[in-house]
Amino acid sequence: MNQAPQNDALFNITGHFVQELKAVLHSESIVEGSDYENSAFDEQRRAEGFHLLRFHETGTAAQATEIWEKHTIARSHR
């Protein structure tokens, strides 16, 4: 994770993991549109390997970050 405003979460992922991220969040009842918005494409962020989601609530951003970190750790042990 990188520095971002509290309701934003920068995920250190490339484009092909964005759908996986959204599916993992959805499985935990964090839904695009009602809980967060996908950010507009940003060439610099993409070049750095980050994807930005803008959450409606600070707590949800923190929860999503934790969920994704646990998911990637579990995936690496498969």
C-alpha cells in the first residue's frame, strides 16, 4: 500500500488482478457502487503498479485493505 487519502486505497496490483480484487471484496459484501468506486485510469499509477479504489467510508477502505492482504497471503501459500 502507498500513501492515499483515508477513503482511498491504493492496491499494489497490475490490471489483471483488478477483477480478482473486486470479486474478493464482493465475497465479503463490499460492493462496487454502494461501498466504493473504481478510480479513473491514471497512467502514472499504472506504471507504478497501483490501482486506486475510492471508498465511501474510511472504515471500509481499511477493511478492504486487510481483506486483500489476507487473500494474497493465502493465495501465496496454495
